[in-house]
Amino acid sequence: MHITKAILLLSCLLLLESSVSALNFDGILDCTQAAIESGVSLAARVIPEVKRTTACINFVPSLAAELDAQSLVLLIYDFFKQFLANEKCVDATLERVYAAVQPELQKLYNIQCIPTELLEHYI
């Protein structure tokens, strides 16, 4: 857990390289906490989104319940092959992902955890 926190802290420092001198340690910790909360919020949406996408493309796995590593890779390949072949589902999924990610990025931007240059085209 401590390694994860250290990695997140260093990631924040890299993102904020031009603004690090203006931040204090508490500000960096606040940004790290906000990033973790955003990550948790988005992670909770992953499985429902995969289920929606699976339903959209009518994906039915061709393999049995127990998968080895090679079978799992083939299953994922088949899923993405079907997914990318269905433009309607790709568009709908990207719109939902954007709608989920954009408010989280906006929160981080509002508390000055993300430099303006990174988000000027997205928010």
C-alpha cells in the first residue's frame, strides 16, 4: 500500500512539474486524495460498462468457465474484435466513458491538481 501511495505522489509531481514550486506538501496530498477518490469512482463503473458493451454487441464467449492464460487472451481478442466491428457500440461506449471521466477531471482541475495545458482541449 505504501508503494502505491508513493507512486501516486510521484505521478502527481510529474503532472505538476511546472507548478510544483507553488504547491506545498498538503496540496500534493490533497491532489493525491482527490485522484484516488476519482479513480475509485471510475473503477466502480467499469464492470457495468463492460456488461452494457457486451450486451450491445451480443457477445457470447465461446469458451468454458475455466480459462487458462492463452484462452483468456483469445477471449479478450474476440471481444474487442466484435466490439470494434460495431461502430454504434463503439460510439455509445466512448460517449458514456467521456461522460464519466470528464466530471472527474473537472473536479481535479477545479482544485488545481491538473495543469491547464493538459485539459484545454477536453474540458
